[in-house]
Amino acid sequence: MNRRHFLKLITAIALYSPFVRSSNKNLKIVVIGAGIIGTFIAYELSKYGIDVTLIDKNKPGSGTSGSSFNWVNATYPKKPYSYNYFAQLGINSYKNLLKEIDISIEWNGSLEWFNLRQDQLDLLNEISQLMNYPTHTKHEIINSEQANILEPSINFNNNKNIVYSKDDGTINTRELINLLIKSIKINGGKVITECEYKKLNFYKTNISSVSTSLGNIDANKVVFACGIDTNSLLSKNYLIKPTPGVIIKSKPYKKIINKIIVGPGIHFYQQSNGQIIIGEQGSISITDAKSLKNRLERFSSRSIEMNYLNKIRSMGGEFFEDIFDLEIDEVSIGWRPIPIDGKPIIGRLDHNPNIYLATMHSGISLGPLVGSLVARELVQDTEIPVLENFRPSRFD
């Protein structure tokens, strides 16, 4: 896809009226899962005036979205180009969202590097491939002296090749979901919490309602935006087995970090309220992962939690000394829904076009874009070309 096409599509999304009422008064849509993706879909449907009900077995944002690093990006792991391009549109959708929702988005960029030479060479090769795409976000390779001007408190160990991704941003996902929930209700939609999905009910071949732990909800279309529960609820293997990652939130700390720091072993940034958010993936041992088989969102004991806190502090302390001075406010475990091929899964199921699936690893980056496009496909009964590479049918 060339730059002209990219810019035309961005303009089309930007000019799309945020509150277009639908003439289809017969649609009754239930969205299952009130994480970032499900909530955005329900929000966009509510703007059409659709009879939409968002349900969640717990509380909105209590699953993966609430235990996320909250990083909005279109960097090198998102490939091939169709996926990276999609993430670029996602960044633009967040900028358009500011016209509707009063949410703080920090567009401070990120700095990334590795200590091991081969890992660093692999990173530079990935960035080189990204920058050869027809369109891409802004990246620059800088040295440690340049990086220290941006981040004086970080020890870059005289690295001469630090990747500065200028367009990356962060959000407060829980705050955003709460704002979207309020808007859904104002627009006439319904949000039902602690409401567990049970099954679909049919009249002949058409969906008639959704059975839940709180009773039946009338529906003729259903969207599964249920993250790590996708395989079990749809009885199909769309996702690999989820792996746990630790998210740590400090108590407010003096202003010390300006950008997203993607260092060896851990990554972190500082919110406007002073909290430092730390994320890691891969430090949880096989033994402890087995003890978390029920996908617990907290460690089972304080001693295990402290073990991982100390491990993460040790990794971070090699280049960020202040990590030892942070008072910890919250430690949670995030379980990521990762499709088998790594790319988002968005679209109708072949065996029933009234069942729609939206699940992905990069939900934070893609939330407002996916919400807008999915709502348009459901309401207008159409298929949008930019989603063609992400259809569930590729697994059939």
C-alpha cells in the first residue's frame, strides 16, 4: 500500500462522523468482554444508536486490559507490513479520539536497546526492515550521549545504537475504559458487569438471545471480544496458550522519566501523576506459572511476589538506579491473548455471519481503530478492505 493510499484512508477515518445514527432499528448486539477492544466496539455501536449490550464476567477492564503496560505503538514487532500499517492507523485513531473523549495520551516516544551484541544486531535489522516499509512511524538511531540528553537518569552503557521510536505513546487504560463506559450509557447502550456468558440461543438458524449467568439477553448479532477466553468460549484454537507477565505500579515518585524505556529485561515509563509503570515478560518460572494455571491476576503469596519484585529490580537496577527507591503500589499479572500467527483476528465466523470475533495481542494500540471498523461492518453489513488480512477464516 503506497503513501497516497495510506493518507487517503487516514483522512477517511478522521472525517468519519463520530455520531451517525443508524436506520437499522432491528439490530440487537451483545458484546462479550469489557476489555479495551470490547468496550471500544460497544462505544462505537452506541454512537450509531444501536441497541447494544456490553457484558463482562467481572468488571470492565479487570482482565488483560487492566493489567497491561498501556503502550500505543507501531514498532518493528508488528509485521508484516499489513499489520504494521494497521497499527499506524491505530495511532492516528487515538489522535482523533481526543476530539470525543477527554483522555490524556502521552506521546513521548520510546528508547530501546539490548546489552548482548547479537540481540542488538537483530534489533537494528528489524528497524531497518520497518523503515523500508512504504509508510512507517518515525524512528531514529541515536547514541548514548544523545539518549542521555533525553533521559539523564538512565545508564545506556555507552551504547552507540539506541532505537528512538518517536511516535510511541501511553495511556491509562482503566481510566479510558471507564470514560467509554459512561459514554455508552449516555448514548443509550447497556453495560452489565459480573455477567458471565453461557451460550447462544437460536430460533431456527438465527441468533435469538445470549444466555448468561444473569439470564437471557435478546440479540441477533454477537461479538466475542473476550481475550484469553476466546478458545474456550468458541471451542476453537485461535490463540496460543497465554503466558503471564508482571506489571508493577509504583506510588507517585519525583519526575525522573520522560519516555518509554525499553531496556534489557524490563520496560517502564512514568505517568503524569508520578507513578512509574514497570512491565516484563518471561521472568515467571515454569513452576510458578503452573501454580497460576487458573490465570490468577495476583501472586498467591507475598513471598512469591517479593521474589519477582526483587528479580525485576535487579534487572532494572543495572541501568536505572532509582528503581530501588520506588515504593510499590500494586503488582499484577497480565495474561496476553496471542493469536497463533501473532496477527489480530477480526471478522465474522464463516459458519454464522452474525457471530463476530475480535481478539488480538495489540488491543491497546488498536482499540479505537478496531472499535470504529468493527461497528461499521456490523451496522452497514459490509466488509472493509483494510481488515482482509485479519479474518478468522484463515484458521479454517
